[in-house]
Amino acid sequence: MPDAVGSGVLLLGLGLDTGEALELRILDAAKAKPLAGANVVWRTDEGDKSEVAVDAQGRVGIPVPEGAPRALRVTARKVGFAP
Amino acid sequence: MRWPADRIPAQFELRLSPAQHLSGRVTDESGGPVAGAEVTLVFPQRLAGPCVPTEDTRVQTDPNGTWSCDFVPKDAAYVRVEVTHPDFAMPEDEVPVEALRDGTAQFRLTSVVRLRGRVTDDTGTAVSGAQVALGVEGNILPGSSAPETTTDAEGRFEFRRVHLQKRLLGVKADGAAPALRLVEVQRDLAPLEIRLSRGAPLRVRVVDEAGMPIQGVQVSVDEWPAEEPASQSSLPGRWYYPGWEWKTDADGRFVWSNAPPETALLTFRKGGYLSRGRQELRPSAGEAVVTLGPSFRGSGTVLDGTTGQPVPEFIVNARFVQSQGLGQTNFGAWHEYNRRQFTGGQFTLEYDSPLLSGPREMHDWQFRVEADGHAPALSRVLRDAERGSRLEFRLQPQPMPEMGVAAPSPAERVATGVAVQPGHVRPGETVTVFVKVRLAPGFHIYALEDSGGSNVPTTINASLRLRQVLEADSPWRGPEPQSQPDSSRTLAGDLVFQRRFLVKDHAQPGRYQLPLTVYLQVCNEALCWPPETIALETQLDVLGLSP
């Protein structure tokens, strides 16, 4: 599994070991400031899905699910913003 | 955005752009709401990196037909809306983004339905493998406007997403006569029941003029039923080129075993014979006989009427001639597609299709020869039986038209004029356009094409207005240029360029102004003046089609 791919919103081919976490930071693109109150959903290509809210700094840690999936799709949403 | 597996960052920043609220309403033709329509918003995406996945850009309409979304970035350069629903066709109108923003955007869908049916024979047994075509209201013409399908093992067929309108349905199957049915497509239309009849045999024998059978003649149906009154048809429309074809056997025969009762138009074609098109035939107790004559061949010579020398290049055109009794004669037009070009004063002609198709008696022929610098010549009318005749044309040289170009002066350097010959023509005939260029002594211009090196070649351009009436039938021709030591090819003195044009078939009678431009660069031994464009204009009278 040589590569990781970013796409819609963010699709990662994982090279991380199981149990590691990808730290994601959600920003307001217009103001370049952390976006509190956003929700992040991530889904594996096996169909597993989890959702968590970011903290006041717009941060969230995404644990790599068990079984080392090939890819992880991450979608961040907040009312008033394009995902 | 792509990373090697060992360089995936432990942290990543995802930037969300402010979004805008867009909404609209989807209705049917009567303005009623369409619920459950899928609305897809299409807007620019990044070429790389995070993006909005397509499945996240769709919403559905609610029971009131309304939809809204909050995922399109405020700064999107464009927003396109696609609306789909299984019972409706997609609207094609663009909606301004302002209407999406203020919620007034309306999408009016057009209903479509599934058209289902079943084909049976005259005993009620399902016919599998029948071909079903769905034309427009008045006819079926193979192509994109007439989708086709085939019945399944139970004789069933289906067309999806058919608009609510009248359509002509055609069915053909082995062992049965074809059928045509006018269908008014509407919602909740019950499956159609198409019952095919056996039809009756249409027996045809194709023979030559000696009555001998011709094997291997290709026979095809052009049209069924034939136009009224020949067909005496009560059918609701017409099926063009339905694909029914046969080939005659060793006895020159073929049988359309299950022909419909109405008259159809058939074409008979074989190499070496003059084809017969649009022959009206219908089933009968006997056998119809179609006679094919040999293809029309002719040959001859075209000589200069003064010198008796062969004319180096000429055109032979043909038209039909019909005697209509009481001394009336009907002459066809000189159509572009009947023209043939020859060189060296000799020609041989072969036409394997009549110039006038249809069920009439074979027509007679007339030929016209045209050549640059000569008046055109007409042949006598050749009876159809005179196939193989030799014709001799003697073309009278035609003096060049007077162009009245004043002699140039050292100050003027160049003077030009234009004329067309003849000044009045009919569609299908040709004219020659002459352009005269007079250069003052000591000046030259460059050759038409190969001007040598980077010198500016002389070019003559027909305007768009001229090309609406005339179509070039030869290249521009002019005097032979002089090759110079510096490899340039020059022209000097009084020069005449000419080009033959064909008067287009659709040219309407009337007087036409014919503008042209001449682009040239005048030089002398010491220097060259900037290239210049000279506008010229002449006029041409186009007459009606009658001879």
C-alpha cells in the first residue's frame, strides 16, 4: 500500500499502523482560524463509520480503525460552511 | 493531494469554505409539485486536495417539490443544477444563481413514461425477436429519433422514458406482415397489444430488356406505405427505409412472403444496370415484372471549334428530358452531382441510376459541355434507347470579357479589374471569373502559390457573399511566373487570372453583386511596397431553372 490519497472531503490510503491517530484540524478557510463546533465523520472503505465533534481549537483525533483499512474518508461539516 | 505511505502526516488541516444557502422548487407540466426528485448541484471543485464528493452534493425534493442545500461554497464561480426523476425528463433550461439564492428557482419537468406492449401473431401466439421501432407522430425514419427494441421470449417490448405525445410504432417480424400503430403516449397507458397478420406474398421477377432473368439484383423497400393516392392506405403514418431487403435468385425472382396489403416503394439495383427506384408494388395473385436496362453509357470527343484540337479540360453534365405529349417537354436541371470532369478531349460516361427516379417511363438524356475559354455546348436529346452513343462537341472559343482596366502609372503602380462570363446563368451551370492586374513597367508581384522564399504570394479571395451563390470549380489560374536568380517567382505586365465557379443548385434567381479581394505586394528592383488588399466587385444574373 504505497500511497495515501486525499479526496472528498479527505480520503486517506493509510500507511499508519493500527491504533495510531490522525490529528485533523478544521479551519475557516476565509479567516484561517480554527472552526469550533464542526463535526467530523470518517468512514472506512469497509463501511465502518464514526462521528465526533472537534474541540474549541477545531481539533479532532481520528483513530485508525482495527484491521488496517485501505482508505479512510473524512468529512467535516459545520452549518454555514461547505463540507 | 497524495503522499507516499511512509510520509502520511500525523496532522492535517482541513479548511472549510463559507457556504451559501440555495433552494428551488420542482414542478410538473401543470405546476404541481414533484416530490422525490434528485437535485444535484454542480460547482467547481479543486483539481487536487480535499473536495466535496459528488454524493454529498445531492438533495431530494420534499412533498411540496422544494429543496434546499447549504454545501455550495459562497465563492463558487458557477452553479449548475441537475434534476432527475424516474417519471420525468430532465429540464434543459439554465437557472440563474440569483434565483437559487433567493429561492425563486423553478424547475419544470416533463413527464415520461414506460411504453410497454406485446406482439402476437394472428393466432395470439407471442412473437419473440420482433423488431419494434418508435418513430415520431407521422413517420419512422431510422436514426436517433426512432429508438428500436426487440421483443423477448414472451413477445414483450418496452421503451423507457417516452414523452407524453403521439408516436408511430412499427413492428416487423419474420413470418408476418409489418404493422404500424399510432400511439398516444399518456400516463397509466395500458400495455399495447400488437397483433400481426400474415400478409400476402408479393412476387417479383426482374428481367433485362430482352426478358432474360437477372440474378443478384438487390431489392429494398424505401417506403411503406407509398404516399397517397398510390397506396390507398389507411395507415397512420409511413415507415422509411425499414430494412427489408432481398436478392433475386437465378430466375430473377424474389418473394416478399408476408407483404402488407398497402403499396410499398421498392428500389432495384445491380452493377451494370440502370437502377430503378421507388417502384410501386403491392401483393397480387400474379407476379410483377420489373425490367432493368443497362447502365447509361456514352462517350465522345470535345474539340476546339476553331483549331479542331482537343480541349484539355472540360466538364460534362447531364439532365433528364421527358416528353409529356402534345409537344410538351420537361427538361431537368443541371445538377451538380451529375457533373463529370475530363481531360484530353475525350470522355466516357456511365450512369447507373436514372436522373429522375420513380415509377415513370425511363427518361431521355441531354448533355452539356463546359470548358474555360469556350462557350458551353449542348447535345441533342438522346433517347434512352440510344445508350452507347458517341457524341462530338465542338466548343467555340469565347473572347475574354472586356474589363476596361486603365493603364497604371508610375504613381499608381497597379490597376485592376474584374469580369464574369457569361453574365447570366442558371443553377448548375458554370461561370468564369476573370481578374485583370496591370502593373506599371518596372514593377512586379509574386506568383499565386509558390512565390519563392518568403515573398508574399498573390492571393484572390472570394467573399462570403460570392460563396453563397457560387462554388469554386477549379483553382485560380494565371500566367506562368518568371523564376528569378534570387529564387523568387514574379509576374509583371498585364496579367489575367481566372477561376471557374459552379452556380449552386439552390441559388435563387436574381442579380448578385460578387465581391472579391486581391492581396498582393508590388515591388521593383530596389524595394517592395507594403502588401495591399484591393477590393473588386462584379455582378451576375442568375436565371430560373427552366431551360
